[in-house]
Amino acid sequence: MKMLSIVINDMHIQVPEGTTILEASRQVNLKIPTLCHLDLKEFGIKNQNASCRVCVVEVEGRRSLVPSCAEVCTDGMVIRTDTIRAISARRMAVELLLSNHPSECLVCTKNLDCDLQKLAQDLNVREIHYTGEKMHYEKDSSSFALIKDPNKCIMCRRCETVCNELQTCGILSAVDRGFNVIVGPAFHLDMADTSCTFCGQCVAVCPTAALTEIDNTTKVWQALNNPKKHVVVQAAPAVRVAIGEIFGMEPGTISTGKLVSALKALHFDAVFDTNFGADLTIMEEATELINRIENGGTLPMLTSCCPAWVKFFEHQFPDLLDIPSTCKSPMIMLGAITKSYYAEKMGIDPKDIVMVSVMPCLAKKAEAKRSELTKDDNDNVDIVITTRELGHMLIEAGVSFTRLQDSNFDSILGESTGAAVIFGTTGGVIEAAIRTAYEWMTKKTLEEVNFKQLRGMEGIRSATVKIGERNLRIGIAHGLGNARKLLEDIQKGISHFDAIEIMACPGGCIGGGGQPYHHRDMEIIKKRQMAIYQSDQNKKIRKSHENPYIKKLYEEYLGEPGGEKAHSLLHTHYVPRKRI
């Protein structure tokens, strides 16, 4: 690779050809403030919006300041990042943004998490010299998942980049012109009336509160304080390797025991593990996969645990609705079992049970309200909160998370295996299914349960797993843009698989839209992934079909996997949706 010689703040350095000034500055630990910049190089996406002009610098020989995030270095370039002219221009850009921004920081959802707020602090903005008219748009809370507040949009276009380039959903773009321009759906459609999958990746990158999750914490507090309700909670695998970050713990810290203690400190009547639902999912999904393989069913079979992915293929690939597994997600399965099996065992009317789910995902909020996933007009899951929302609740309640002793999930629906834990990361669902399918198909004990060929962070991966005399072809994708590529290759006959796992978010659930903000730092995602695999390694039982409580559930209540009762409670169907 050709190397270039440049001078930046009197420092002589060499950088690879194609390096931007911003990247060069970071090489020598110079901090240039940014707002619209989003580093998606790891996903093969160049982000050069250069729309906020907060990162401007001076380049010798250039009349105008240049945006460092988009300006590529040239050989011999002389750069200054710290001149009065550059600093003043940055401050002016921020003041202009603030002049059209609501002044409600104290009650804003992103208070202390807002990039614009922090930038104003860093640039020592203490007075806004520009006053005048401000935008006035209605908030959009039409979906069950997220809120769009155009009044807080600063046109950084991060959400547009993620939605269009990374996820390829094409929902967000610049709307209107001049002073009134914002980012949103075409024709100012409500988000609920678009093809939005509610993956939440737009929320994860929004620097202000123009996009936030719908906050359900008040509903949880109301349920907990209603003596007539039996309030139970479940927590997803990805939550336990991320929630500690909210309390200053290192990314990738396994906080399972503290998480359970924290939930008990909030006085839930029972604390269950979504991993139990994951083990249950494998029982049904592995049965379905084997049945398709041995009886000439439709292949490939696609996993269906991720609700954003489900909504994506309903909109984008309605002709492939016979391919996905009919299994409900672990969250919904556990809700269904809680309001049937658990309710009968405890002698509680299902209508008096409130199931709260703690998820790394915004799409789970919308999933819980899908009519295809309810039974007898009773939601399997009543309230969904994100990892971030739970963190806020614990802070509000004064729970000292880091000082908590470890506790165990309530055993009746809380015991789980290592196979269930790995649902939290890309490749985990299919690996868990293979562990069970292998033993059921070969009638032999699987000694090595780590299918490392299915692991990794590449956006699209493929592997072959030998099961007896059969070579099972596996496809894996994370990020909806990668999912699109994989499915289009299947449609064209380029790729051929027996089973495919797809997760909507980068890294899978560990990178979900409801996780603690990680500012696109993939090292944090990788540390969470390592913690997921360590949690699996720490488990005594690592195959879903060996979970004694799962066995008991089938013996006492469900009958055979894939049987009539199991199918009624644990399976669903999909509906073609318009591509808007």
C-alpha cells in the first residue's frame, strides 16, 4: 500500500493512501470533534456525509476550511486542527444547531447521553448568538417500538446511513428543503406505516433524541405496584453481558447473578431466564429442521428468532414466506409457557399475570403486539423494556448494581443450557440447533459441542457440518444488508444451503438497538461476544435437549416436540407485507 507523508500540527507522520484527515489525527491522538461522522468501515461502508461541519480544519493552500471526516490526505499535505479560525467555525456550527434545537435537556431522554450536549460542553458553548424561528413538528409514536421527534433532528444523517447502507431498509432520507429539512420517511409517513423493521440501529446511532425507544418503564412500575397482578420478568442472554456497562463495568463483564439480584430487588414475583425459552426453541426448531431434511420439506430453513429480521423478509421477500421456521422467538415461547404451564402450576389466572421482558432489542416491543403471536386475545408478553430502560429503572430505584451478590433465576422456568446462552450472538442460534440435531439424527453423543466454523464476525459466513453421512450446509448473516445479499443469492441459485441463521443487528443481539450505547465501537461488541461464549463454556449442560426442566415440561405438559399442543403454543405464521 502506498504511504503518504503529511504534517499535522507540526507533526510529520505517514499514513496509507486513502486515509482521511480525521483518521490521520487519531493516529497521533489528536482529537477533532465530530457529530455526523459514523465509522462503518468494518462493514465496508464509507460514511462521508460531512453535513455538520463540526470537524473542520485548515489545510495549507486551501481558502476554505475542510471537513476532516471526508477530506482525504494527499502527499505533502500540511494540516492544522487547532487554529482560532477552525475552532470558531466549529463553535458557530454547534451554536447554529442549538439555535433550532429544543432547550429541554433536563427532561430529554438522551440527557447526559446526547452527543450534541457533550459537544457544546467540549467547545465551551455558553451562549447562543443566533435566535429566531424553530421547527415545529409532531412527534411520531405510531409504532410500539420507537419515537421519532423531528424537532430534535440535526440533519447529521447517521440514521439515514445506517438504514439505507447497513440495513438496506430505505426508510429514512432527507424530507423537505431549506430550514424545514429533516430526516424521516418519504411524504412524512408515520413509521408504523412504512417498511421499518424497528431494528433500532437508527436509534443506536442518533446523536440526539430525534430517535429514541418508546419508554415502557412507567408501565412496569405500575404493574409492580398493582397488588392484583402477579408480575414476572424474563431477561435475554445478551442483556447479562452488557448491562454492567451502564454501571461502569468493563464491556463483556458477565453479570448474570447480579442481573437476577437486581430484578429481585425491584420486587418481581418471579425472575425467569429467556434462555429457558431458547432451549425450548431449539427443541422445536431442531425437530422442524430434521423433519424438513428427512421428509423432503422446504429448504433452506431460516431461523426466526429475530423479529426485525422476520418483518424484513415479510416486506422485502414475501415470496419466501415458506422458508422461515414457524417457531416463535424464545421471548414469546417463554411468555406462552408462563401463561399456560406456569399459570396452571401456580393456580393463577393467566389474565392476572403480567409478563415483562428485558431485551437488547427495540423490535421486541413491536413483536409482543403482533396479532399472530397472541392467544385468546391475551398477549404472551405484556411489556418489553430494553437493557437501557432496565438500567434507568435500577438507577431510579437506587439499586447499587456493582455491589449486589449473585442470585439464581427461579428454577421452574429459569434453568438453561449453554446452547441457549449463545443465542445472544451471531451464529449462536444455528450452533445450538446443530448440537441437538446432531444427536437426534445420528443417535450418537456429540463430544465436541463447539462448532467454531459457525462463529466469527464476518457479515456473511458459510460452513459445512458433517452429521453422520450427511453434510449440512449452513449460511449465517448478521445485519439486514448482508441478509439481503444472502437471500438474493438464494433466489438467483448462486447459494445453496440447508439452514440459515440471520440476525438483524451487527453482531446479533449483543449489538441490539436497545443495548447500552457503544458508539459503533466494534471492540465492545467483540468483548460481549467473548462473554457469551464464556458463559456457554461455564455451563454444566450445553445441549438444549439435556435440560431436565425442558424434559419435564414436555413430559408433564407439551407432549412431543412438534406435537399438536407444542405447535399450538409455540409456533406461528407470517404475513406478506407491502414494501413501502
